[in-house]
Amino acid sequence: MQLIKNGRVIDPKNNRDEICDILIDGQKITAIGQDLVAPKAEIINADGLIVAPGLVDIHVHFREPGQTHKETIHTGSLSAAHGGFTRVVMMANTSPIIDNEETLEFVLNEAAKQAIHVHSVASISKNFDGQNLTNMSSLLEQGAVGFSDDGVPLTNAGFVRDAMLQAEPLGAVLSLHEEDPNLIANLGINEGAIAHECGIHGAPGISESSMVARDVLLAAETGAKVHFQHLSHHYSVDVIQFGKGLSSNITAEATPQHFSLTEAEILTKGTNAKLNPPLRTEADRQKVIAGLKNGVIDVIATDHAPHHHDEKDQELTKAPSGMTGLETALSLGLKHLVEPGHLTLLELIDKMSTRPAEIYQFEDAGCIEVGGLADIVIFDLEERIVSNHFASKSANSPFIGEKLIGNVKYTISKGLIAYQA
């Protein structure tokens, strides 16, 4: 039994923002109120701290099986807990790919051993071939929570439509990575002045937004639940806004890196700032922020993508794209969205907990309620310098050495302390 005392409780689902106490017994919240007393409870003093629903990240790469030199399900879960996340959804680009019941069973067995809730999608296409559909019905029965070929864009419009038609009657979410390879010279860096200064041609924004436009229309026509991952281009935000007028089943995400950084970071951070889709211009960054403010972009997701330092320590065109993100996401939201007044604290938590839980219908997540699961993050609003020591197995972050806001003090998952500073 634990009693969280005198914290500022932020709960978007119930529109709660007040100082109060929370009593936890077992895995459940049993009381919320003022001046609660529980003589046998462990006291957690949250005076001056924020108490919020555990964060939910619907886009992470934990690399297991097959790429455990980068990350494992266990180290990824530790990283999530350090960042205040109590629930994550893994992508399927492991080795082997999660396109069959046997691989999914292995992943979910490992996931069940962790202190936080770890879910997984399965792939849309077999072996990411973009041509042959997986057995969605069977994989859902096995425990997949949705489907994505994230990392490999689906270029065949007919195949995408077939996938939506299969997913729609199942109520399954399809998460799409939109970058047309036919429009890209080099992945990971925006086509423009910075790429040219580096002596290369990059990935233009239209390579993303043109595919978003195609799939918005397919989603509207089929009625499928379609989630658009890591928007980075200003046209993409406009197209999603248009698409939401056609279908209520369209949702979208932005990453902390895309609302915090621009393509210029390539010049100072090198390959740690190489991402798919790439960091873009200041105008694009501002458009992503505007999309978060007006609700066009529903959620913030990290796209946590750990790589070994030897892989990142290569020339720009050879190094893999991606960065670790779980341990900096909350701080980046506080620094770049809440502090400038773009979002309130309640709105930030909504996009990092309540709304992502709704998209995947995690009914026991994203809120603080009596009788509900005790998944809680407790954090402060003090400054911190991002160190190069991560709970993740990798440290490929462009934010090392940066001054941010917010320190996670406790992450409580299923009523147990998964992380304590």
C-alpha cells in the first residue's frame, strides 16, 4: 500500500488539476482526495511535484529479437520507466520480423516479464515485402495490438488499400511510415541548404506529404483506423487536417525531435541528428507545433530508435537513422511546448498519455481514477542537463548536454515502483 501525498494531480481524462492525495492498494487506486490517512501505507511525498497518469508511447523500437546489441525488451523497458512511461507499443522491424504467431509469441513472453506494460504490433506485410498481407485476424488473437511496417514505407497503393480493407472490420489500427523512396536521394537529412552544405541531396518534405495525401484518401474511402506516424512536413499537417474532415478514424503523431530541432542540427550533432523522416526547416517545426496546438496532431510518440555507437560513428550517408527518445521526451515537451505556452500541462499529458491510450483502446491507461490501474508518473519542473548515461542500451541522442526541464522522480506501474530517482 502506498500513499502519494500533496502532489499536483494532472488527469486530462477527468479534467483534474488540483493538489490532492492518492492511495494505492495492490495494483489499483483505491482513493483520491484531501488529507487521506493510511497508517500502513508507504508515504511518497509529492509536495511540489506533478502527479500524472503514466505516459504511453505508441511508437518504440526495442530491437529484440535479432538486434540486441542495440536494445533489448528489458533495457527498452528500463529506459521507458526512467522516462515516466508505463506503457509502450513496439514496432515489428526486428529480426525476424514480427509477421507470424511464433515470433509474436516470443516477443510477448519477454514483454510480460517487464515492470511496465509492453505491447507489440505485427507487420502489415510478410517480411516487410509490401506485397503479401499478414494474417491480421490470427495475429490479433495472438495478442498484437495493431499493424505497421514502420521503417519501410508501403509504396503500392493497391496493397495499402487491401490492408485497410482487411483491417477495417477487425477494428485494427494501421500505423504508417510515409516516405516515398522514389523521391529521396539520401535518407535521414532534409533536402535543402544543409544537405547541400554536406555535399549530398536528401529527402524532400514532399516525399512524406505526398504519401500522406494518398493514404488519407484511402483511409477515408475504406473507413479503416489509420494512424500517421512522425509527421515532419508542413504539407502533411495540412493534409491530416483535411483528412479528419473526411474520417474520424484518422489520427497522427509528432515526435519530440520534430517539434524541438531543425535540419541545422546535422551540422553540430552529426549522425545523432539523422532521422527518418529527417529534421526539417524552422517553418516545418512551427507547423508541427501548430498541429499539436490545434489538435490536428493527436499524440506525441518518441520513435525511440537505439543504435550502437559503432553504427552511428560513420559518415553521414552510411550511418543508420534514428535516436533514443524515451528518456528525454517528457522534458522536451515541457521545454518546447509548455514553457513557451503552446500547450498547457494538462494538454501535454493528454497527448503523451490519455490520447495514445484511447487510440489503442487501452482502457486501463491514461487516467487517474478510483478503481483504476495504478500507473503513475511523478516529476518536477526543475532544470536538468541531459547526461550521456541512459538506461537504454544505446546513447544516440542529439540532446546530450542540453538544458531541459523536468526530472522523473517516480514511475509506478501496476502499483509497483518501476523507477525511483
